[in-house]
Amino acid sequence: MGLPAAQAWTVASYVLKQRLRGRERYPLVLMLEPVLRCNLACAGCGKIQYPPHVLRRALTVEQCLAAVEECGAPVVSIPGGEPLLYPHIGELVHELTSRNKYVYLCTNAIRLKQKLEEGVFEPSKRLSFSVHMDGLRAEHDLSVCRDGVYDIAVDAIGEALRRGFRVTTNTTLFNTAEPMRVRDFFDAMMDLGVEGMMVSPGYSYDAAPDQDSFLEREKTVELFSAIMEGKPKRWRFNQSPLFLQFLMGKRDYECTPWGNPLYTIFGWQRPCYLLQDGYAATFSELMDDTQWEQYGRSSGNPSCQDCMVHCGYEPSAVHATFSSWRGLRDSAVATVTGRL
Amino acid sequence: MSASDGGAGDGGDEIAALVERAFHYRGDVTVRTAAGVEVVGYLFNRNDRGEDRCAQLFETGTGREVAIAYRDIRDVLFTGRDTAAPRQDTGAPGPVGGSDPEAPGRTATTP
């Protein structure tokens, strides 16, 4: 798998510390959205449909840092919207890495090359550009609803790697995905030299323009099995191997909605990155006052029944890794052998 | 739809239902208060539990964050465009080319 040892150790020691303290619920990755606006309008995205005056809003760097401190998660992911449209993105990333946080800056890469040339970022073992890539050229440009974006992203990835940055990719798959094409895409990303890939099925956002392409649970398992079965060892994934096995139907987990909490211009989103049932003013209010039993597959909540998205289930896989010797062994074996 | 066109009346539960609908609406609303004030903005949150039930809005124009107690709300009108609704002009689903209000020359080649 593609996670650097220092980062894996930071996450592992954090999780063990939480368990030793007896914390039943703890965050693993803070999802921090300083802006909601984006320079794309992808068919499967339900995050950006707001009036213009809302899209113009942005968190201050101070608000972002206060949220990071309050949350305490060792990893901060900055999605959006498009974070490179945030005017203070360089300052924010610098502040986060200097606080020893591991940062994933999720970007469509349209402005990445420009930002690199402007010297907005410095290479760091704690900073990774997580470039949104939904497939090979045809599939990706279709997914982001604009021609030419795949080539721009590939060019920016090359530039970032040349400058010594860590680069990963993040891929959302829908029911239109063809397993062989996805396999070819993973080969292509490895050929580019990215550190690792992240992959997840899409979530059926009510607000997304395309409501016909979301995966149901059985189809998700079918698709990921076809893609991942007998995968080449050279494919590196920047995520838990147990989560990938979950997507292939080899494991069954319950959702951990508090694992990847989201802080955005509206506050702390309840209950998770995907559902919008309201906002808490503070992180402790989110953790203490959310009725967690109403979420997850076993709750019967219809919004959760087909969801297998990484933000709910990757924390479950990490928790499983550190909950038993078997989990630790299975994770280690998959990591070393590359077999899922 | 509003309290005055059949959606709700003076009852607290009806106002709560209207605020709930506004919370899930991806466009601006106009909140009419008992004092006769109209607040136009995006209703991004509501606290519908306990004694201090209130709706929170980002006011259009000023950008101010405003909280209005349920007991002060007389009506909610859905006055802004629903940004999550299918586009009426082309039949294409959702916004085209990006949500960045400052992005120039945005185009899309596929719906």
C-alpha cells in the first residue's frame, strides 16, 4: 500500500492512544472545507449547489485552525469546493503542516500548476496533493463535465512530482464504470508516478445533477470485486486494505460517521461528510449531541442503506485494524503482499 | 410555497415544518417576522429542539449571520432559485461549468 511509514505510525499511535484513553468515538480525519465554490460542476457532485452569495463565503485561516485544534485528528483533508480557489490556501497549508498535521489537499488540479509556479506551496512529507481523477481521459472529462481537464490534471501531477511534492489521486466510481477501463486507469496513474490512489463509490447526493448513476450496495461489491480481484502488486492505494476488502464484499463493517467529521462555512456538519441534517457550533457539540444511533446501515436510515463511501467506512476499517491481532495481521499481510 | 398560501398558519408546528423545508431548500428564502421585518437569505441551519428554537440565515447582500426565533417567524417564502433543481432553459441537470461565481468563460461540453 502507498502510505509512508511515518504517516502510518502517526495514525497508528493516535488510534492506540484514543483506545487506551477509552474514547468510544474519536475522529481520524478532519474534512475541512474553507470554500464551497468550485471551478467545475461534476455530474455526481452535490456539494456546490448554493446561491452565489453563499459560494462567495470562506472560512478565515483562524477559523480553520481553531477547528483543527478542537478536533484533534492527526490528518486534515481539504476538499470543497475547490480549495485552490481559497485565497489563503498557502498560508493554511503551511500552518497545518507546521502543527504536524498530515494534509491532503483535494484538488481538480485546474489551478495546481499555476499555484506551484507561484510558489504558494513548499514540498513537505506532511502535504499531499490528492488529485481528483475519475478515470481515463474520456471517463474523467465526462465525469467532470468539461473536456480537457484530464490532460490538465496529468500535466499538473507531473509538475508537482518534478518539484518534489507528494501526489495521490482520488477516484469516485459510479455505475457507469467499466472494470477493465478502471484497471487501465490505475495502471496509467501508477505510470505517472503517484504515491498512491484512493478510490470510493459515489454517494447518492439528493442535490447532484445526475441521479441515475449512483451505485447500489450489491453493484458496488460486484464492481469493486471485478476491478480488484487479482490486482497487480504495483497498484498502491493510499488507504486501508481492509476498506478495499470491504468494498469487494470480503468484510462487513458498520459505518463510523464521526470518523471523518466535516467543518465548513455552516459549522460542524451532522452527522457526517455526506448527510446534512444540521450543523453544530462546536466539535464537542457535534460529538455529544448528535443522535448517532440514527445513522449507519443497521439504524435502518434509508440514506445510509446503499452508502459504502470511504468517509464512513475507512475509519471503520482502521478501527478494525487496531481492535484485534487478527485485524492487525490481516492488514499487515495485505500491505506486504499487495493481495486483497 | 409559504405559510400564507396553505403551507402553514400561525401554529408553531407548521412554522417548524416550513423552516425544515427551507433548511433543505438550496436557494434563498424570505422570512417574515412578527415585527413586520423581512429577512432575505440562505437558511443554512436550524435548532429545532428545546426552548430556544431558531433558524439561522446568511443574509443576502450584507452577508450577516442572522438567528431568528421560531416564535418570531410568521412566514417563510421560497423566493430564490433552487440551485439544486434541474435547469429549465436547457433541460440539463444542475448548474453548468462550475459554481465559482467569479470564474470567467465557463463552459461545459457534456450535461
